[in-house]
Amino acid sequence: MAHGDITHIDIPVDDLERARRFYQTVIGWTIDEVPGYEGYPMWQAPNQVSGGGLTAREDGLTHPRSYIEVDSIDDTLSKVEENGGRVVMAKAPISDTSWYAAFEDSEGNQMGLYEGVTETN
């Protein structure tokens, strides 16, 4: 059974430094580069729970995308396709213990999936 928690939100941007300054100043997020993920600054909300990344805007990612934690990306993507959705990004590794993917739901919204162990500092 899927966990169903939102674990990460990617925000597509055209200028990483401009977006970093904006969210730090306006919202108060901490935004830092994480070793091994250079060029993908990650943000953390003051509650130390909510977080995500600032990523380059691309054809497949033009609006913020929330990632849902699931027990099995493979099983979830199968259910997506069985229920009128489509896979927009196949399962790919983040680390040795975590993976991600993306799908479009039956209404045309893009969502991401996350499976694995979240590494904490």
C-alpha cells in the first residue's frame, strides 16, 4: 500500500540564483546545494518538514511538481496506466536506496513518485 505523503516539491525556474533570492527573501526558505546534487539547490521550509528543489524549467516540467511517497513505483505506475493516466518519466535512481518517476493523472496534472529511504543529515 502506498504511503501517500507528499515528500518533495520541485519548482521549475528559469534563473536559479534569481529564484533562490526570491524564495529566501519572500518566504524565508533555507536553500542550499547538497553534495552530489550540484546545480539542484534544495529548499527547506522553516517547519523542517516541507522541502523540495529548484530545477531548470524544461519541456516536461513547466509547473511545480509534488512527489508522493509510495512503497513501489512500479506497482503505482502500473495502476496509473490502468486508470487513465500515463507515465511521463520512467523510474530512475536518485541514490542506491531511492528512486523517482512522474506521471500524468486522468485530469492532465503531473505528479511525481518517490520510493526509498530518505537520507538525513
